[in-house]
Amino acid sequence: MGTSAIIMMIIAMVTVWGGLGAAMLHLRKHPDEERAPRPLR
């Protein structure tokens, strides 16, 4: 595998995992209120 292929692979991995991490942080700060389970009475 050439140097350019390794660099492109690293960029793609950082993009995918960075997007996943950003989505997780966003959902943690702003949970979906409509789908949150309601407390039992």
C-alpha cells in the first residue's frame, strides 16, 4: 500500500469516526424527547 493510500485511509477513518463521535455528543446533549420512555405510574 502506497503512502497516498494510507493517508487517504486515515482521512476517511477520521471522518467516519469523528462524525460518529460528534453525533453521540449531540444526542447526549440534546436527547430526543419524543422517544424518551415515560415514567410508570
